[in-house]
Amino acid sequence: MLPATKPATNSPSKFPQGLPQTIQLAFPRDYLPSSLSMTFQGGFVGTRCAVQVRSAEGEWETKQNVYPEDVNRLQVFDLNLGDTPIRDMKLVFEQSSDLFGRITLYDLDILGKEYTPEQSG
């Protein structure tokens, strides 16, 4: 697993309120993600999540949607993002189980492998 850069820590008053909520990840090298795992606090789950990647032109493209359940256990989703390696990924939580759109994510992992040019053939 290749680690993504961690988001900067902000005081709670600086976090955006309401929906959508986003998490943007940057990988230090080309990466081929294969699955996404998340653990939420029950009652504060992002129940509809668009998985986006940045195109060569710099635009964000939704490649897949995942639908986490309103539970506080590990949930794993297979990713089908194609064979093109990525450097940037964004998770856009468009819907929440909480009336106010709050989402509490305890754990997030993007599993896959580092891309090497030999893999393209």
C-alpha cells in the first residue's frame, strides 16, 4: 500500500459545514487503486460517495459511486477506476445519514499498487 498525503489538521471551526463533504488525496507516485475501506461513526455516515480522479487535463471526473451503510464497522468497496494510473483522488460525500450532513470518518485506506511502466504492456 502506498501512503497518501494526510490532510492538514484544522480547528473544528474551520471545517466546512453541510454537504457535500470532500476528502482529497494526493499520492507521491503513480498508483493503481483497487479498493477503498472506510470506518464511520454510526449515525454520521456518508451514505453516497462519488469517487473522483483528476484527468490529464486537470479536471475531476467521477469514476464510481459507493454507498456505505449506516454502521460503525469497516466497510470495503472494490474500485473499478480503469487501468490508467492516478496521482490524485477525491471522495465527495453527497449524502449523509445525519440530518445536518455531518460525517465522522475514523479510518480510511486506499488499497492498490504502485504503477510501474512495465505494467502497461
